Amino acid sequence: MNLTLAQLAPIVCSVAVGAVMIRLGTTWNVLAIRRPARCAACGVERRACRCAA
């Protein structure tokens, strides 16, 4: 199976536009990367958690 230029161009454009959208979303504070409020292992709030996870 060969990848032609006609197939490669939409893939490259989609990846580029997706990266730009994520970049703009984080710049405008629409998207935020946050730590979860609760521990994944025990379910207790993160600041009160005593487990090693």
C-alpha cells in the first residue's frame, strides 16, 4: 500500500490544524491541563491522600 500526495495532504493539514487549535485553546485559557482533584488509587482528595500512588 502506497501513500500518495493526495492522501498525505489532508492528513498533514488535519494534524497541523489540530495542533494550532490546541495551542490557541491553551493560550486563551479555554483549555487547561490540570491535575485531578482526587487520587486515582484511593479516591481521597489529593492533598489529604497518604497512599504512595
